[in-house]
Amino acid sequence: MPGVAGAGPSAGGPRGLVARLRDWTAGSTYPVVTGLLLTALAFLEFVAYPPDSLTIALGVLVSAVCLVWRRSFPPLAVLAVAAGMTAFAAGQSLYLVTIVSGLVGLYTLARHRVQRPWVLVLAGTLGAAAVNVVHIASWPEVSGLPVPEIGAPGSLGLFAETFVLAVVIVGAVSMGDAVRTRREARRERVLSQAKVIAMERREAAAEERTAIARELHDIVAHSVSMIAVQAESATYTTPGLSPEARDGFQQIAGTARASMTELRRLLGVLRTPGGEMPQIAPQPTLGHLPELLDQHRAVGEDAVLRVTGERVVLPAGWELSAYRIVQEALTNVRKHASGARTLVEVDYGTDRRLLLRITDDGPGYAVDGPGAGGHGLTGMRERAALVGGSLTAGAGPDGGFVVVAELPW
């Protein structure tokens, strides 16, 4: 039944058993366990078939023990294969541990590509031939029969051992190389799928940015452009318009056009693949604060700029964040304390810390509560935090409202 624990294919059945076995063999405990089991099997074989010499015993044990570290240090499998062949050459009997450890060692060398497969096959075959020669040299002593000369009838059978070992060596090396090739192909396939998924996500994000840019253009850009056109035309179509009102309409039109410029820049970022910043216009900096305050005064507000310390050109991110904080603070003054006198203080401290202080003598407004600070204060805090700084806002000691931002650089 769906939803029952352990009901999936990975929890039981042949597929689940194969999956668990694959996970275990891929882990770091598998070589240790199998190596220790082969070592224990070697001692059991010694009890059943005692070795003829110390060389055979050491060769069998070394070939088994070396496999414990075949995952962490694959070249050690060379010693396992060499010890196994030495043990086989030192006696006429072949222990089961020697066969298994030799095959596993050759598989390990091919699996981890310690050497090229043809080098492993050639070296293993030469080693098998050397073992066979040692056995042939010892046969007269064991059997008491003469050994046929090379080329004589029956002499080819003397090298049957070499042929059998060569075939076994080729099989072990081929299996290890095939497993390595399959896993590399699987890894490449996973990487390719990851790249395709990442590319699809980037394309989806680019389409989403384009859709957002299109919506912003349809909703906002049209309205802002209409404001600029209507404010500009009002200066010519309204009879008896005073010079102050005419300047006010011109200021509204200029602000709307500046907003359109910023909006086009943002739309360009959304439309650009990867979100790269298009080269449209330079970002505002603290050097543009006088123009910002002129715009604030042009709509009938009163503002004073006071700069303390030597002007330092900060990184672009710091300059933009500081400018936007002052800009948003002046916007809040026009919104909540229109007509109030505003003091903008910029202090380039000697401790590599920029201090911004925007103070007004208006009635002030609440920071907390619905509709109090709005998104403006949140945005200012986020801009300060973006450059590792902090921002506080609240009622001033003598009334009004105070915004203080500290931006280390």
C-alpha cells in the first residue's frame, strides 16, 4: 500500500538488496571487512593445509592483509598480487586466498587506473610465466621424471599454467576497467544532467525577469510618462500661471523623467541575461547630494547639507547605499512632515566609518504600527545592512524625526 513504511522498491526485494549491496561496497568499511575475512580464511586454510615454508605463509598473509587498504591506497594492491604470485611460486599447491586476493588486487589496480590496462595485463602475464618457469624447474625434483625440452612433443602443455593465469588476469583487469569506465560515464551523465537543469533554471529565470520587466513597463512606465507629459504641458496650457507654480510643474516633470531613467535602468537589469548591469547611466553618489537637496527645495521644502571631514570616494556600493538612504529620508520628510526644516549631515569619520544623520523639526511620526514607517525605513535598514552598517530611526530629543546610519568602509 502506498504510504506504508518499507513498501518502496528500495526497502525490500531484489532491487532493494542490490541497492543496499551497492551502497555497502561503495563505502569505506567494505575493503576492511573483506580484507579481514580473507586473512581469517588464510589461517583456516593453514590449519587444513599447513604451508611447506615460511615464504608461502607470509606470501598468502601479505596478499590478504594488503587488501584492507586497497580503497585508501590502491597502489598497495601491487604488493598483494606480487605476494600471491610469490606464495604460488614457492610451492606446488595454490591456496584459495591467493587466488581471490590476486584477482581482487588486479581488479583494484584496473578500477582505480593505477596503470593502464595493457600494462597490468603484460606485467601479470610475465609474472605468471615466471611462476610457471619456477614450477617447471622444480618438477623433476618432485616427480623424478625428465622434463621435455622446448619444442618436443608434450612440451607445450608445460605452459598451460601460464595460459590459464593469463586468461584470469585479463578477465580481472577487464572487469575493473569496465567498472571504472561505467562509473565515470555515470558521473559524466549526472554532471551533464546537472548542467542541463541549471541551464533550464537560468532560462526560466530570464523568462520570468522579462515578464516582470514587461509588467513594470505596462503598469508603471506609462503612468510616470503621463505625469511628465501632463506636468510639462500644464506650464503652457494653464492661463495665468504664476512663476512659482510654473517652476513647480517643471520640477514635477523633471522628477518624473528622472524616475523614468531609473525605471529604464531597472528594466534593463531584468531583461539582461544573468542580471548584468547594463551601461545606461552612472549610479548616483554622495557627490550628487547637492542636486538631491535642490530637488527637495524645489517643491517648497527647506533643507541644509552639512559635510564634516575630508571627502572620501567610497566603493560604488557604499556611495549608492548612502545616497539612497538620504533620498528615502527626504521622501519621508515630504510625506510625513511637509514644510519642516531638514538638516542632512554627512561625517567622513577618521575611523573609516561614514555617519549619516538626517534630522527634521516636524511633528514626527511613529516607527512601529501599520502604515507607520512603511517600506521606506525597511529599505533603508536593508541598504545599511548590505554594506555591513546599521540604521536607527525615531523621534528626536527636541521633537521631529531623526535617521542615523553608520556605514563602515
